Amino acid sequence: MSDQSSSLYGDQPEAPRPKAPGLIDQIVGVFTAPVELFQKLNKAPSWGWALGVLVVAALVVTVIWGLRVDVEEMLRPILERNPQVQASQIDMIIEMQKKFVLPFGIIGALFGTAAAMALVGLFYWLIGKALPEAEAPSYPQALSAAVVPTLVRLPHTLLLIVICLVRPIGGLTPEKLAPTSLGYFMHVENLKLHAFLYSIDLFYLAEAVLTYFALRHLVRMKTSGALICVLLPMAFGIGLRILGAK
């Protein structure tokens, strides 16, 4: 009798915790069923393996591009247009940059990618706490929303690797290599307008859409908060690219 009472009224076995989608499930899910994927991640956040893939992908692109780029062709036009740089300094600056472009790129790929994701996740978490649709999100949920949607850029990364390996890239930076942006097809004299056109990239737009879905279904953020989290960083990134065009 005591055993029956115990099974009926006490010490009930806990329901099994939801299993987080694995890396393959995440990669396939962002292309085939993103809403379903983000709903699963809401119950079982996961970001570590996806972040590892992003870091490795960034590192491979950085190394291959850094070994094949013509640093002089990339920098000389910029330095010649800069009135603060004297003509006698240009060759010295280029030679110095040739030594540092690859090491700094590797450091950025290894640590900059993870740091950027952590900051974006923090931003999502804060906005999610301010504008929750239900209960406030956890930081792992917000970090998953920052990391997993970027997996949609993996085909773009693979395309960059192939381009860097099979054709001369001259002084082109990675964002100018793949035929996925308006800037690749529309050439204008205004450098800042050209930088804006390079910002209109198919894969970055796809990432923005997936991020919106992640914020709504994973972080469970209000529509207004999701739009803020998508549009504000996008405007900031495009603005930096335009300001940096020289």
C-alpha cells in the first residue's frame, strides 16, 4: 500500500529534459525548417558546436585569403587617396601591413568571432528582458539566437574558399569576391555608395530574416523587440562599412 501511495502521490519521476538539436540538425534546420528548429532551441538552447563551426570557417577563409591577396594592390589606392599619408610613406606602410595582415586576421577569426557573438547575445538578452512576449529569456537562449542563424552563411563561406583557391583575387577583400551582393554587379564611382551596395548581400539578408524568426520563437521576444534587434545592428554594420569606404 505504501509503495502504491508513493507512486501515486510522491516521488514521481521527472519528465526527461528536451534534447538540444545537434550540429547537423541545426545546419539542416536553418535551411529547411527554421521556425521548428528555433522552437526546439527555446526548450534546449545550444550554441557551442555552431560557434565552433563559424570560428573554423572564418579561420579557413582568413588564412587562404591572407596567403593569396595582393596587399599592395589592396592598400595602395587607399593610401594614395588619403591626404594625411605622404607619398614617401606609402611603400613603408604597405611592407609593414604585408607582415601583419595574416596574423591579425587569424587573431580576429579565433577570438573576434566568439567575442562578437557574445556581445550580440548580450544585446538580445537585454532587449528580450525588456520586451518579452512571455517569460524573460535566458542568456543561453539569446546566445543561441545570435549564433545559430549565422549558419545560413556557410554556403557563402564555402564559395569564398573555392574562389580564393581557383582564381587570382588581386587586392579584393572577401566581401567583394562572391557574386552574392549588388556591389558585385553594380559598379559606381562613389566609394561609399559602392560599399552600401556590397552590404546588400543575399546571405546577410537571409541571416537577418532567420535572426528575426529566432528572436520571435527562440528568445520569445515581442515583434517590436525582434525588429529592433535585427534592424539596429544591420544599420550599424552598414554605417560602419560606408564610413570606412575610402
